Amino acid sequence: MALQELRQEFKQYNASDIRVPVVRKISTQYFRKVKRKPRDEIFQLCEDLKSGNWMERAVAFDWAFRLRRQYEKTDYNLFESWLKRHVDGWGSCDNFCTHAAVLTCFGSTRSPIDEK
């Protein structure tokens, strides 16, 4: 349900006009609706979102990052496949590689934000 609502929300915006902070705010709003679901179910939602436009990919990568405390070693393979299939420009690289992928590669599930 949250996925359809999220996509409906994004239909209100022109993908070339919406700014990243707005997308992140929307991502936060909709993550609240799914955060109690099992991590594998949220990862599946991320998988579904990554096939959409840049806004949906940004949400997918944000949600994956929000699960950082639940990462498992096997997630490296999942993130590697996302990197190969869905990181195709500087925007998606910035969203994915500086968050979920970095934490997986370097073995830390804590971010500097967590320490403040």
C-alpha cells in the first residue's frame, strides 16, 4: 500500500524540477509507514522502487540505508547487484555509494550521524 501511495505522491512532481531535499522528506514520511515490516520485505520494496525514476531510486537507497543496523554479511551481494544494475549516474552514485554501499564495504553499521 505504501508503495502505491508513494508513487502517487511523486506523480505530483516533475522529475526534472523536484529537488533532492524534497525527495528525502517524502522518503522519511513514507518510511514511517513501512519501518515495522521485516527487513527482507523492506528490501523487496526497495527492489521494486529501483526500477522507477531517479526519485524512486533515491527513496530505495535511503530506505536501505535506514536499515543499516540490520545489515547482514549477505547484504553485500545484494548491494553489489544494485550497484551494477541501478547506479548509472552521479545522482544515484551519490545516493547509494555514500550510504548503504559504503557501510557494507567497510563493515560498519554506524554512521557519523549516529554518534551525535
